[in-house]
Amino acid sequence: MAQSELIDRYGKLMSKCKDYTIFQSIGGLIQWDMETKMPPGAFNLRSQQLGLFSEIEHKMATDPEVGTLLEKIEADPDHNSLSELQKRNVYLVRKIYNEQTKLPEKLVSETEKQKVISYNVWKKAKAIKDFGLFKPELTKVFELKKQAAEILMDVKGVRTKYDAMIDYYEPKMTEDVIAETFGELKRGLIPIIEKCVNGTTKPDRSILKRAVPVAVQQEISKSIANYIGYDIASEKARGRIDETEHPFTNGYYDDVRITTHYFEDDFASSIFSVLHEGGHAMYEQNLNREWMYQPVGAACSYGFHESQSRFVENIVGRSGEFWSYYLPELKRITGAALSNVGLEQLFRAINVVQPSKIRIEADEATYSLHIIIRFELERDLFAGKITVGELPQAWNQKYMDYLGVEIENDSEGVMQDVHWSQGYFGYFPSYALGNIYGGQIVNKLNQDMPQWRESIANGRFQVIREWLTKNVHSYGNIYDPLDLLCRITGDRINSRHFIEYLDEKYAKVYGY
Amino acid sequence: MAQSELIDRYGKLMSKCKDYTIFQSIGGLIQWDMETKMPPGAFNLRSQQLGLFSEIEHKMATDPEVGTLLEKIEADPDHNSLSELQKRNVYLVRKIYNEQTKLPEKLVSETEKQKVISYNVWKKAKAIKDFGLFKPELTKVFELKKQAAEILMDVKGVRTKYDAMIDYYEPKMTEDVIAETFGELKRGLIPIIEKCVNGTTKPDRSILKRAVPVAVQQEISKSIANYIGYDIASEKARGRIDETEHPFTNGYYDDVRITTHYFEDDFASSIFSVLHEGGHAMYEQNLNREWMYQPVGAACSYGFHESQSRFVENIVGRSGEFWSYYLPELKRITGAALSNVGLEQLFRAINVVQPSKIRIEADEATYSLHIIIRFELERDLFAGKITVGELPQAWNQKYMDYLGVEIENDSEGVMQDVHWSQGYFGYFPSYALGNIYGGQIVNKLNQDMPQWRESIANGRFQVIREWLTKNVHSYGNIYDPLDLLCRITGDRINSRHFIEYLDEKYAKVYGY
């Protein structure tokens, strides 16, 4: 009798989760439309729609009935009769419910308002290269986030305020683990970068500047999507590709859409965007179908998401094997423009290592250093070791120390990214964690399927996708990221394999 | 004190209306996406999204707090201190609230389920031309609607069940008024059609079959949109054009989107679609901006909406004046394909009168007869004078009597339209009412602005649009349709002016 009550409550909780999940998927659609199709004059109406939407979403997430169900389920003496999966679902609902209910309403609404202000001031300050303008608004949003972090430290049971921030994106990850792993990463990357930069081989990127008309690049996008098995064309298609300034992925299971951008004088940009976003999209599409609408039916973390996008973009897309298969196809589509490009030449051109100032333009080797810098600054900010006002100088110093580049103004320095203006502290580490997870995952793939690179060269990406689905996607959110990583690779987090992978590749590119 | 309580309650009611209106506009977006951009594999997810959406929408519409606010406002001794506008808003909320709350939940949910079944069976039955298959499901949906109509008769205080149905689309309109007006219309149309069909002039439609590539037709759409001032291109654009099998308009004030379809061998089809949907769109866009999010900030009725779309499509778009301006532009865009087309030749080709079997392919003169047939059948159905089973025979007889065409099977007869399968009884009359209102409106325009046709010929559609906005659009939903019509034209509803307008035009086309 008691047990059937438990099952009944669990069922009710899952039914509420289903509604919440479906509602969020509608929110995704509204966002997608705003970025891709919305007429510009609709901006104010859309703000109203988004405001109302968030309000309803928040009401659903903080529904007192959810709180009551959670308490009764957690306190039920038969609680252990729930399966591991059911317990995980309850755990995940509790996590979101706490995150949404434990912060004072006033703090939440003030933060929301400040985000809009800080974002707008950031845009202006970046345009006129004036950190002084941005500083007070960044300070406000940081102080509000710090207040939230202080409360969430207890709620989440984590050691530091920064850990509470990281946990939003990478559950159970800590700044200590990241610091150790990023330390190893930095120590591994710097000599590789030096070997590349100081070597005698100087790969030539000029072929990537050859003009390819946008319409032709759209054909390439379709063909790339087809290669990786991201279906946008058939009657069962569950995705589509549109165009935006900044590429992104948006969707849930059966409706996962990506965007890309086209530059006539940089055809590779859209190719790697489609590979990257396609990697994100396939993760969402290939989650365990039986878990649809349940909390476990979601990606594990931001870092894991990045591991999948970077796997397809870099580990596959920047490999010689991929291009040995795909270059003929690319030539067929582009005609004269690329007819005399050689495989070796292209492979080197897309793997140039060059320390630079802007994160989103960074190559695969230097990218993680951009992230490490942001991580160190965020950690020191939340620990009170530096102030918002000291950020520009600290930023510039680290760029000189780690990347050897001199930042000339704050728009190409500390104000280059949007994240902080919107209070997304703790988000940046996920990007480099994605690289690290990816390195460990490819190491495991090397063991499981030593011929995987040949498969790529033969155009059979499908076997890799199936392996990724079986070993990563289908786990959904059943484990926290470090547990999932261990489950997949049998190992704890480490940067070794990512460094090995890079070193092997760059030895080929730069012939060191 | 008491009055401030009234104001306070009115404010609360309007705040709830605002949320409801914004939420509905999100629903519009979901529908638009489903018809235009959604990947086909997302169908089931979308059904879940729509189901949840309707549930929340219904909850908002039937919120008991709305009921309480309405009761207190209506019973308030200071009620008369509300402005006419405020009273109208309260009246309109009450109307929707009653429509949503007075029907038993069971009846509503059964009807929703039956609609899905009837629709699916209709598709199948139409494909295999078997009314026998459709009949039981149409009967069920009709019986459920009749039950609803019986309850709503009292709620709405109308004389007949059919009046209760009509009132959804054309508030306060009655079958008696429609019967009288349609009678006049039929008596006027038949001799005009006879003069056209039996005349010696036989306009030639063959030029409309000339091949114009889809990409060129898309250019034409943009140019037509530009002509009528439906902005889809500027930084302030509040609309856009996409492609669907059946053209439609969807949106609210600052985000009103239309669709069209392109047939290589029928370029005129998309031109008239864009004009038609553009007419709908501009109505929504040009509603009184001060009333946005209030019940009065909406179109008056389905019939008035059709009056605006048909005004732009037919009264403007099929006029010699429009083409005297636009034909050179069309030739510029289409190049060789239409270079030798004459103005007179084109004007006649797009104004051919030819009685036919299919409503959506009908010309401007015979179209209303298709509607009159449907009206008479619906009225007789709700009055119990005929049964669902007798519909095919009655349909075929009327098509022979009014249009002189012989219906060979029920797929080109009684099953040609989707409306009845979804329970949309009372909807059809709006189409012909739109023609009738349009005739009265153009008569008023003739008085107000005798040179309006010259303006069109000079490419200055703007003056017409401004006149329509001032005289129709900006009234929103402040009056019921018959009152609005009287307000605009100073006259009660009559078919005279529409008939005059047609007679004048066809005298030119057919030279009678």
C-alpha cells in the first residue's frame, strides 16, 4: 500500500517534469525563431513573450506541489524500492527545485534586471573600448552572483562560492579538480605550441581564402550534414540548418536545429561550424529515447556537450583521414575554386597553430589557454583575490605570459566575450573540459575500435557516431560528468590524452 | 474609494488579458513554425507541445479569478463610470470567458478528440472518394457541436443553434440577416455570371500559364509586398513571407507573417496570394497601437478580415489601374517570359468568370455562390431540415442549380473543404460577408476619395492603405461587425454595392 503511494507520487512528479520539459522545448523554439526568422520590428513584442514565458516556466519549476512530492518521496520509508533510474530522476528534480526556490525572489529579479543592463552597457563599452563604462555594471552583476553563490554553497553542499557557480554547468565539478587538470593541460600545451610556432614548417592558410559563393557553401553544409548523419533532408528529418551571425544548436530529441554562418572568403568557417554544431545536435538527438521528457533524458553537462561538438569538429573534422575522404567531394561541389588543392596542403592549412588574442578565433592548440586564463580570473574573483577593477590588467598579463600576445585595448581583451555581462561565471571552464573529455574519449575509442580512422577515411562516419551514441549520448544525464567520464573511459579526469592527441597530430602538421 | 476599487479590478483584469494575449501570440508562432520550418520528424514532439500549450491557454482563459473580477466589475454600482472602451473590454472578456467556461469539460474534451478523428478520416475518405467512410465521423462531430450550440444559445442569448455557431466568427450576426443578404447577393450575381458566360467575348487565360521560375516569383512577391507597404525588408520590418502549400497569415501587431505558394506555370497564383494575405497582415499590423494587448486591440471579425484581404487581392489587385502601374514592373522582373503581354489582355485573363466545382479555385464572381451553398446547408443541418447523410445529394443539387456544374464524386463535392471535419460550422459565411463588406467599403471609398483608382495607377497605394487603416483597421474590436459596418459606411448590410462593383468591372472585361 505504502509502496503504491510512492509509485503514485513518483508518477505525478514525472508528469510534472514532462510538462516542464515540453514547456522548455517551446522556449527553445521561441529563442531559435528570435535568432533566425523573427522580423526585426518584432523585438519588443518578443521581449514581452519571453518575459511571460519565463514567468510561467519559473512557476512550473517552483510549483509547491513539486516540493511536497519531493519531500514525501524522499522521506518515504520505501524510498529504496525505487530503481536507480527513478532515484536519479528524483535527485535531478530536487537539484533544479532547490536552485529555483532557495534564492530570494528579490535577488533573482534584481539579477535578471541587472543582466539586461550589464549586457547593454557591455555592448556599448566594447564598441567604444571603454572598460571604465562597463566596470560598475559588471561589478553589480558579479556582486549579485556572489550573493547567490553564497546561498547556493550551502544548498549544494560545495566548498567555495565559485564551486556553486561551476556546478550549474558541470555538476559536482570543483575548482580544485579543474585547477589540477588545467595545470596539467597548460604544462602540456605550452611546449606543443612552442614546437609549432618555432618550427621550420610554416603552413600556408591562403587556400582557405579562396572565394566560394554562399550558395555553394550551403551545398557543402548539406553534404557535411549528410556525411555525419545529421538528417536535414529526409521525410524523417529531425534537424535543419539556418544562418546566423554566431552559430548555435537548439532543440530537443526530435527537433534539433543548428545554424552556421557563411563568409565568401572563408569557406572552412562554415564547414567547421556545421561539424561543431552537428556534434552538439547529434548528442541531443541520440539521447536514450525511453527517457524522453524525464530529467535523465538530457545531456550530462556543458562540458560533455562541448566534448561531442569538438570531437566532430576537431578530432574528426581536422583529421587527415576525414579530408582524404571529403576533399574530392568538396572539389566536386566547389568546382574550379579548389581544384588544385592538395590533401596535405589543406590538412596543414586547417591545423595552423598561432597564438592570438580572440578566443573564438583560436586554433585547437591555443584555445584551451584562453579558457584557462578565464578560469583563473573567475576563481580569483570569487575568492576575493582580485577585484573587478583589476581584471583588465590581470587579463593582459596572463595573455602575455601564456600566449605571448600583447592586448592593446580591453575590447580585444577582457571585454571580448559576452558571458560575464550576463552573469555566466563558471561557464568558461566547460569549453576546455570538453577538449579534455574528448581526449579521454578518443583514447578509449582507439582501444575499442583501432580502425576508426580508416572508417572515417572510407566515409563511414556512421560507425563512430554509433560508438559515440552507445558510449556517451545514450547515457543522458544518468551520471554526473566525472562519473560518466569514469564509466566511459575507466579513468579519472586528466589532460594527458588530449595532449597526446594534439602532439601526434601537430607532429604530422609541423613535421617536428 | 469604491471607484478606485473598480479601477483596480479593471486593471487586474486587463493585466490578465495582456498575459493571455501574449500567450496566444506565442501559440501563433508555434503554429507558424509547424507549417513553415519544422523538420517533419518533429511531428510527435510538436503535438505534445501543442497539447500542453492548449492546456495552459485554457487554464488562463478559465481562471476563476477572471470570473470573480468580471462579476465584481459588472455588479459594481460605479460600473457606469467606466469609459465606453473599458466597458467594451469587459464585455469582450466576459464573452470569451463564457464561451470557455459554460460548456461541460467532458463535451469540450470529447469534441477535441473527435475533431482529430474526423479530420483524419476526412483526409482518407477524400482520397478514396468515399463519403460513406466520412459520414459517421462527420455525424459525431456535428452532434457534439449541436450540443454545444444548444448550451451556447442561452449563454449568448441568440435565437437559433446556428446563430450560436455563427457568433464565434461574426459576433451578433444571425442566420436571418445572412439569409436576407445572401438572397440579395445570389439574385444579383446570377445575371452577372450569365452575361459573362454567355457573352461573345472569351478572355484568354493562356498567358497566365507562361513559365516563370520560382526564384523570379519570389522577387515578384517582394516587389508586391513593397507596393502594398507590407514591410518585409527594412530594419523595422514587422513581417516576412515564407512558402507553404496553403497560404495563410499569422501574427499580432509587430510580427505578422504571411505565406504563399509558387507554381512555375501559374505565376498569378502567388501574386494574388501575397496580395490577399498582405491584406490580412496589414489589418493586424495597423490595429490601434494604444490598444495592444487589450481585447479591443484585435480584428473585428472573420468577415471583416476577409473584407480586407479581398479588398487588396480583388478590388485593388484585379483592377486595371493596379496593372497599368504594375505590369511594367512585372515585365522588368520576369524578362522575356511576359514581354509581349498587353495590359488589356492581362486584365481580362485575371478576371475570367467560369462556374466551377472547387471553392478555392473559384473566380471573384462565382466564389460567393460556393459560400451561399455551404451556408444554406449548414443552416438546414442545424435546423434539422436535412441530415448529415443527405448532405451529398443536397450539395450536388445546389451546385447544379446555382452554378450549373455537375459534381461527379464527393471529393470534388461535399468533401472538398476541411472545415466541417474540424467542426467549423458557421465559419463559411464569413468569406462571402467579406466580399459584401468590401463592396460597401469601396462604395464609401468612392465617395471619400473619388480619385483612389488614379492613386493606384500612379503606384500610390499608400493613400488607400491609410484610408483603410483610418476607417477600418484602427477600430479594432471596438464594435461588432454590423455596427462597425454602419459606422464606416453609414449604411446597414447589403449586397448592392458589391454587385454594382462586380457589374461595372465585368462590363469592362466582357464588354457587355
